[in-house]
Amino acid sequence: MTEPSATRPSTPAHPSADHPPLLEVRGLSVRFRMPGGRHVAAVSDAGFTLEAGQCLALVGESGCGKSVLASALLGLLPANAQTAGTARTAGTELLTADEAVLARTVRGRLVGLVPQSPAAHLTPVRTVGAQLAETARALTGLRGEAAARHAAGAAERAAYPADHLDRYPHELSGGLAQRAATALALVGDAPLLLADEPTTGLDRDLVEHTADELRRQVDRGRALLLITHDLAAAQRTADRVAVMYAGRIVEIAEADRFFGDPGPRHPYARGLLNALPERSFTPIPGLPPELGDLPAGCAFAPRCSKSDGRCASQRPVFAGGTACHHPEGAAP
Amino acid sequence: MIELDGITAGYDRRTPVVRGASLSLAPGEAVGLLGPSGCGKSTLARVVALLHRPEAGRLAVDGEPVCAWRHRAPRRLRTAIGVVFQQPRLAADPRLRLVDLIAEPLRATGRREGAARRAAELAETVGLTGELLRRRPHEVSDGQLQRACLARALVLRPRLLVCDEMTAMLDASTTAALVAAVESYRAASGAGLLAVGHDRVLLGRWCDRTAEWEDVATG
């Protein structure tokens, strides 16, 4: 296991007041055992908190460990995964919970999942209304007419049109399929929503629409962990942004500071923003490292213009909102 | 030079997806075609890439009218046009190592000689190196696989590159890297580009000009 040692502090968790945060993740590590005794460190020592009525966007390139983190929170990791650390929501420890607890109290009830590709998530041979009612029966124990009413309520909150409840998934446009999937996540009234790349492959109008709908759920008091590589969607929805690189969270910042002035502090986060076509459109040189063969020091050092001997040998600790030996600007 | 005139195409004769589409690309020009999801822009891209036979209309490549599509198209036309699709996972043979994926068009057109060397050279220009080239698609990320798919599209040195939502699945840095690779190939070869997508900011920055779907097609 990648043991987060006492001398290497995790991301500081700072619940704003006396009430505990809705989701508190500390020192979360996931690694996969591979054939031949190799290990792949998909997530290392991740830590963050999330309050009700807040959205945290977790951004990073594909293969950086974002989705593995989401799977860990829902207990959906494959059998060869080993986890360490804690992830607590509403008094339940998610990482060590057994399948019965996850199935009966966590999935759908405490944590609602808005999936990556709604078209693939929905059962193709059943109508949206039937799938919503089934979910309502399973999660709330309601039967018959009451379950159907509960399902229709969830559809309404997700802005899914009531006259489309008898449609099959293939009869829906991309945007409506996305709303149907969101409605399914809302049926159990879970206080925490987890959206895994909800905007991938959608066009700009639909991205904005989906982002706004997720934001509406947040404004109604839900907490949202938005996992995405789409910086525009993150900017539209999030209160805070966490940047992940090679399995580690390298920066957590307020969204205003991150996308506006003074901008991110970590060179990788700055590079990611500068790669946008509305900014300088220059890629970060090189490729991310293999998660099975991470360097001893900072994982970004080989691609970083600021790196020196210290970066190559010594992993930076997370402090002042970033994990970097040469951060830009002052800590907020 | 590419000319599309009154192209009607689709998957059901009664309800064509593309109606009366007209567009022309000057030699070496980069044109971005913008439209919302489901408007038919990908179908039009497939017509240009000789992968989908239109029901009506005219397509000419360098002044020569095209009268056969898919396997019926003459090889010299097929090899003049390279294509990159939106989803690299669906566009890559899962059995092939990346180096063989990139070299496949050379082998398929009887140019085995030096195919692996040419593939490795090209791989470097799209940012893939060493050990990655010996992996199969399931062992690499979407971004890395799309880099290989771009190299495969360039391996026959096409005069026109068709990119259908090439970067829709990718993060900002990989997007910028792939666009830079396309542009350096175009600068060296003078090839034209038809980039299809919905990201106005991206295509506006990337292409010489952009065309709106409603100005290109009638329905």
C-alpha cells in the first residue's frame, strides 16, 4: 500500500464550521495488483472535503485516476484493487463498507451517480418511466401509483419532460438521455451526487445545459463531485476545482481564482488552462507518466519548465493549496 | 481541391440526413464545419472521406468527379484522403499494436518496405515513443490512442485530412498537441483540412475559415 505517512500531510481538510462536511476524503489511495507482482498506483494520497450546496470539480487528462477515485467512493472497484485512507459521508465509511451496506444504504441513497454515457447506462428495452419507477421501488419501498409519482417527481427535478416518460432510450436525443440519467440519480434523494464526465461527447449547447442543470441541483442543497476533463463545464458549475495529475491531487483552488485572476499555482494546472483554444493553445510538452512506473520526485517534473534537482528527487508536499516546489504566486 | 455540390445523403432514402450540401475547399485550405449534434455533419464528412455514397449530388477531388465510394473508389483517390474519427476506441483494431495500427495503411496498399520505420517516425511527430508503440489499444489512454489514429491517417501522406470531432473526447492539452501535429504536417505537405465539430472557439482558432451547417446544407 502507498501508506500516507504522518510526516507527509494529506490535503488539509477544513470543514467551515462546527458541522462536519458531507464528504470527507483523506489520504485516499487506490492501487491495482497486476500480473507479475507489478502495481499500478491509480490514486495516491488524495484528500478533499465537500459541503452541502457546493460543487467540487475534479479535472485532469484521461488516465489520471479521476474515474478510479469515483469508483472507489461507490465501492465499484475491481477485485484486484487495494485501497487505503478514509472517505466518510454521513457517518458511513465508504472504503471499508461491505457490499450489503453499499447496496442497501450507499448507492442511490447516500451517493447518486450521474454516469459518463447516459445512452449506455439506460436499459435499452425498457421505457424511461419504467426504469425510474423500478428505481423508486428499490430505493424508497414505495409501490404502484406512489412509486410512479415519486419517479415523476425526480424526472421533473431533472427537467425531464413528463410526456417523454413512455419513450425508450433510443428515442431520446443526447440531451434528454442525459436528463433521464440525472433523474435516475435523483430518485433516492441522495445528498451527494457524483457526476463522472457527464458532458463528454455533447455539443456546446448541451454541455452548458447539462452543467446548468447540475448546478441547479447544487443550489438546492446537494453536494456535487464533478469529474471532468472539460474545463468549460467545470468553470460553469464548480465552486472549487481540484486538479489531478498522475493519481495525485496537485492543486485545489476556488474556481474564481483558478479560472480568473491570479490563476492556478501549479505549473501543470497553468499549462492545462493555457492549452485552451481561447488562451494560448499550446500543449504541455511530453506525455503523462505511466501510473505503474511513477518517478520518485514530482510526477510532473519531466514536463515542467521550472523543474530542478529537487523536483526530480523529492516529492512536493501539499501545502497552500498546491503540491509544487515552485508554485506560482502566493498562497491564498 | 474539394468541391461538394448539392450532396444528399443518409441511411434511409425517404429521410436523408444531409440535403443539398455544397462546400468547396481550395488547395491547402483548412475549413471548419460547425453544427449541432445530430445535424448530419459527420455523414457529410464520411461522404468526403469516400466512406459513404451519397444519394445525389456531386463530389470532385482536384477537379476529378468521384463516381465510386468505399471499396469501389479507386485506390489513388482513397489514399489521397486521410480520416480521423471521434472515438479512437471504435476506430482501432484491438488486436494491433500501435506501431502496426499506424503502419496498416502502408501494408494494405502494398508498401511493406520500411513500413515499420515510417510508422515509428510518424509516431514521434504525434508524440508517441518507445514502449508505447508496442502496446495494444486497451493498454493506452484515449488520448494516446487518438494520437496513433492521427499518425495512421497521415501515413500515406494524404492531400486532404478529414477530422470528424477529432478532439471531442480529449483534454485541453492533448487537443492542442493533436492540432499542432496536424498543422505541422499541413505546413510541410500543403495538405487541405476539413475539420468537423461543434466547438466554435476551437475551429475558429484552428482553421482558415469556418462554415455554419445551415449555410452549407438546406436541411
